[in-house]
Amino acid sequence: MKKIIFKNLIFLGALLCFGLTRAQTVTGNVSDGSGPLAGANVLVKGTTDGTQTDFDGNYTLTNVDDNATLVFSYIGFETLEIPVDGQSEISVELGENASELDEVVLIGYGSQRKSDLTGAVGQVSEDELQERSVQSLNQGLAGRVAGVQVNTTSGRPGGKTNVRIRGFSSINSSNNPLYVVDGVQLPQGNLDQYSSAIDFLNPNDVVSIEVLKDASSTAIYGARGANGVILVTTKRGQAGEGRVSYS
């Protein structure tokens, strides 16, 4: 009888220790080397439990497992994973993600780093275009950029597609966006029932597409950019050995 009671006490003690291990609280601070990061994400890896840092970069997480791993992330900075290992205080310093901050986006009057971009500009890369088997460039935009609608008016191969950026802006006038290919504006009058101004361009020859949606981005094009502007950058010759690709 005494042995049974003793075993039960050991079992209850083990459960108590296990519960205490899982119920620990972790606090700390997140900074970038020059100061605290407010609004940084702190998540328990593999779960939906997490929090954000306050104005001073401090955070508090409760009920953290001793074997858990904390994931620290912030826009423009590298993600960092730190195992808890019984620590009650974990402070980290995040480094900048240079590749993300230095990514260049074309705008109406030049190019700008993605981190400095303030206008409403959507971007579709070459890799995203290659993911789909599309017959026209307009079809490659479908579902890729927020606020852009692509409708096919004909079931025939290579049929015309209508693109609308942020809906209709006029009842009587044209609602087609302005296309600019490698800095050259395509005539908006080059449209008919069966094709559009951009249908002649092979999607496989395109490097990137930028969609300018707001007034600050399209201002340089004046009234012609009232329905939005689609900037298309095509492939160019490069130095080095030749390459052959097929699909």
C-alpha cells in the first residue's frame, strides 16, 4: 500500500513539474541596433500563439513551452529563430534584409527602392508570368495584382481581353489603361473588337510588369494615365555565353 502511495506521489510530482515547465513566461526586447523596434512580431514556432512589441520594443509571452522556439520578424529585417531552453528573458537584435530593401520597382518617372515606395504600384515578375501558360500579357495579370480586373470578350484563341484598373472611371470614354513598353507609350487608339494594343507582345519576352494605380504614380502621363498605367519591361541582350530555354 505504501509503495502504491509513493508511486502516485512521484507521478503527481512529475505532472506538476511538467505543468510548471509549460507555463513559463518569456519577456524581452527587440531592436535593430539603433533603437527598439515597435510592432515587431514574436511568434511561437508551429503555433498561432504570439504577440507584438510595444513602443519601446518590449514583449511578453505567457504559457511558453520549455522546448519551444520563438520566431522574431519585422518588415525589411531578417527573421530570427531562438530556442527558449528554459530562458525567461530573450532579447534579440534584428539585421536588415538588404535584398528586400534594395528591390527596385519602376514608377512613372523612374525607379525607386521598394522600401521607399509610397504610391499604389503592383508588380508581376518574370517568374510569376512563367508559372502560367498564357497566350497574352493581359491574361498573365489576372489574379496577380490587387484592384486589377481582366475580362476576356471572346472565346477564340488570342481573343481580346479588357483590363480595368480600380473599376470604371468613365461611362462614355475609354476605360483602357495606358501601356508603356520599354518607355514607349502605345497608342490608345490601336484597339479594335478582336485585339488590344498589347496582344502582339510575347509573354515569354517580358521581364517585369508594373501597374500604376493611383494619381501620384500616373501623374507624369497626364490625362492619358487617368485609367491607370501598365509599364512593361522586356528582355534585352546580356554579355556572356548564350543560353537556350524550352518548355
